[in-house]
Amino acid sequence: MQRAFQRAYTSVSFMAPMVAGKMSTHQPRLQTLAQLIPPLTYDLHKGDCGRVAAIGGCEEYTGAPYFVASTALRLGADIAHVICEKDAASVIKGYSPDIIVYPYLRSTVNRQDMELGEIARRVGWVLDKMHAVSIGSGLGNDDNIRESVGRIIVAARERGIPMVLDADSLALVGRDPDLVRGYQNAVLTPNAPEFARLCDSLGISKEDAESEHAAQLVAEKLGGVTIVKKGKSDVITNGKTTFVCEELSGLRRCGGQGDILSGAIATFLAWGHKYKQGKWKHTGGEVDFANIPMLAAYSACLVARHASFLAFDECGRATQSTSILDQVDIAFDNKFDEVLKAVRPPKK
């Protein structure tokens, strides 16, 4: 009964502009966000609603890439892959038969099983099929895995694949900002400690790092990538335009919520990639391709925060990330179901 009530409930999203300064701020309309969402028609083929890969997962952290991939599937991506460390693969396969798992990453202990060049070749074959990737969830601190993932970031960038970088992959960007600098198909999602470390690595003073324009400065330093500075409100900026998502979330801060957000961003990026290919058009206007990473990030924040709110409303202090994952499809419907009826694809 409660889930039926939640499906019927449509919350009001709102967004507060930043205090006046250098940043240009405006609110993305739901009708604009909905342009990126593929209409479900009988003309679709497998893959038309997106193929997404989560790159991460090691022996210690197997849940993180699962949350990324499962979020993508629950939002409506057709296929979700996980590229993980050898010792994590069988565990992740046991979580769900819906996820395709590749045990291609190798830790320092297992590196003799597959050299870096062979890893790059195998992962490259998977990347050739992807519409977006999420990189970093559950990677851990192994040097061999990080070296592999650094090469994967370069390979994804060479292919023009939209990417989300979260968690341990942000440390790679801190070491070598040129991995993503100037790549405007990249979205970085640091939490407060990760953001502070990123500012430090980019030479941003502590005073500037704590200012209201901090996220904008990071985006500018990285040449226009999209930054999602997670917090009480999510600040989303590419250095020129800034959105602030103040959608209510739950009061629990359990591990895994960032992975759910990463999966949501990757899904909207994949849809944006397909949109750019002209796979569909809704009534009600078109989206500027340059704005897709910002719109994808905002849409994902909206859904992830609302899913957190619904989960906490149901579970209270017992809320876990699995509780939030269970609400992702409901949160999506609450935010987009009505507007999608108004922007349905034009009749042929």
C-alpha cells in the first residue's frame, strides 16, 4: 500500500540560485530534462535505451559497482556491465543475473594473470559498445588497478564516451588532472573531503576552496568538465553555468548513495549520447548538445535525492543503500512520469 501511495505522489522540485557573483545560474525545466529520456515504443531495439558500464570493484568493495549498474537498469538502461577486479567478479555475479561482469582488472597480487596491455585490449573491446561509463566505485587503493583505470580513462576519452568519475578515481585526477582536463563529456562527483583534496591538488587556496564559487573554480581549472559537489545541496557547474539541486533527501548518510548517483548520472549521459545520435525527438523543443552533461547531472541528482527521501520515509534509521535502490524507479516516475506524457514523441 505504501509503495502504491509513493507512486501516486509527485513531489515539487525546487532549486535556489547561488548568491550573486560571477556565476550564471538558472533552473533547468523538467520539460528540458525530459528531452533526454528515451520514449518507450515498439520500434526500440536492445541497446537503444543505453549500454552503461561501471568500472570498479575489488576484493574489499563489491557492493559499489553493483549499486552503479543496478541503478542504471532500474532507471531503464537496457544493459549494464561491470568491469572489476578478478576477486570481486564472482561475488558481483552472485548479486544479480542481470549484470554482465568482466573480471578484467588485476591487483598487484594477481597482476601476473594479465598484463596491463592485455587489460587495455580487453576493456577496449567492451568500451567500443558503451554509451557511458562510471569509473571509480569500489576501486580501492591498489597501484596496479589504478594504473589500469588511468589507461581506461584515456581510452574512454579517445572514444568520446561520456564518463562519470567518483570515489577512488578522483584520486587519479588529483595526481594527473590532464586525464580529464578539457574533456567536457566528463562529470566529477566529489563529496566534501574529496572536493577539498581536489582543490588542493589543483592549487586552489583553502579560502577559495571554502567559498561559494569553489565548484566553479574547479570546473574552470579542469577546462569545463562538469563538477557535482555533493552536500546538503548539490552544486552542479561547468564553470559557466551553475545549477543547485535542493531536492529533499533522507537523513541517513549510509555508504553507497554516491554509487547510486553515479549510476543515475551515467544513465542520463548514455541517453544524452543516444539523443545526440538522433535516436529520438520529443515534442517541446531540442536540447543544446553542449548542455547535456549539466542536464544529465541535475536529472540524476533530482532522482537520487528523491529516492533517498522515499527510502528514509519508509525505513527511517534502518535505511541502507539497498533501501534507496528499491526506490529509484519510483523516484523517477514521481519526477518525470507526468512531464513525459506532455513531451511524448511526435506522431509519424
